[in-house]
Amino acid sequence: MASSEEFLEHFIYFHKRLRPPSKWEWIVLHHSKTKDGKTVSWGAIRRFHTKVRGWASIGYHFGIELLRDQYEILLGRSLLMDGAHCKEKGLNRNGIGICLVGDFDIAPPPEEQLELALKLCEWLCVEFEIPPSRVIGHGEAAPWKTCPGLKFPLEEFRTRLAERLDERLDLRGGRKA
Ligand SMILES: [Zn+2]
């Protein structure tokens, strides 16, 4: 299901109030690379996680996929539920899982997709008071994995996210962290 930005903001706001905000302390980024190297769709990931693995819902909390001609943020499992995306370091319990659909071992994500991931992380960081340093790639918790891809610009992503969060603080007259 594609989601409007307004709906997503309400979705995050609503979930934050139902669950203690201290619960989500990390954001873990993934890509959808499959073993055969094919890019799969959000629907296919959902079916695989629920029908094949038998999980209650798709493992990630959010997805970012190209739908027709533009990238969309897609809803995954409820933020009221633990994730099923990163068992390493217990991050299923306190890490929000975001999957960018694509294979970034081969090429970096397109700017449009990165930009939408930044926007989503910006909302989540503000709502759950997560610092950019706690936005990590799956492989940073599980070094034997390349997820979210060898070509994914993780350091650049955190830097850009920190800049956006600084700008927000400036707009509110707050101090820079
Ligand atoms: Zn992963």
C-alpha cells in the first residue's frame, strides 16, 4: 500500500503514543537483495515472510520502493510489534527496520530513493529521539552481511541526516547537538 506523507506522519505519531518512546532506540537499514540477485517487490517480500517463513507480518516496519514512476514509503509491520529484520545484537526488539527495495551491492540507491529514506529517518529520529549515529546498516550489526549493500553510502547518509536534524533544531530555535 502506498502512503501519503500526511498519513505516514499520523501513523508514526499514533504509534509513538501507544508504545513508550524509549522502546525504539535504533534504525536499521536493509536492502532487498535476494540470493539470486533479483530485486523483489514489497508484496513479494510480505508474502515470503508471512507464507513461507510463517511470520505474523512482513519483517520490516517500512519499505521504500519504486512504484510506477516514483518512489513511495510503504508500511510494513506495525511499530507496536518487535521487528523481524535483525536478530543480531537484539535489534529486533529496539530497532526500527527499513528495507530499501533494490540491490545495492551492485550500484548505490538512486538519489530519489535515498532522499525518501532520509525523510522517513528524519521523522522517526524526531519522534523517537534517535540520534543519527544510531541509524545503522544491517551489516554494522552483522559484519558478515553486506546489507544494505556494499555501495550503500552509509556515512554520507548519516551526515545528511544529521544536517537535516540540525536544521530542524535551528528552525525551532533550539541548540545544535
Ligand atoms: Zn538486512
